[in-house]
Amino acid sequence: MFGEVVRGVRKGHAWTQEDLAERAGLTTTYVGQVERGDKVPSLTVVLKLALALELTPSDMLQSFSLTELRETFR
């Protein structure tokens, strides 16, 4: 779910994964893993991504409903 948000915002900026990785100080491989949901980013990585994407962390998490979260983490 989080990766979909990252991918959507990144594409909205017309950036490649490499562009985002460079701006966030991460590797391209790691950005791809986050976008696919293969990696769960730490809070530090969420903050780096938010700053790179010119968002607040809360903006990135805003689309998650309580119902979705409960179903995902049962």
C-alpha cells in the first residue's frame, strides 16, 4: 500500500526510480523494493522519501483507512 503511494507521487513528478533514489539518498534497488512492497521502510526511510517527494509523512499515510489497516495486519 505504501509503495503504491510512493510510486504514484514519484510518477506525478515524472521522476524515475533513480531520480527519487538520488534525491532521498537511497539506492534505486531499495526504492524499487519499497514500491513493490518487498521492503517495509523504517521511519527514517519514510522521512527521507517524504522530503524527497516534497510531502509530509502524514500526507504519504493519509490514504490509509483504519479498516484497510486492520484487514492488512490481522
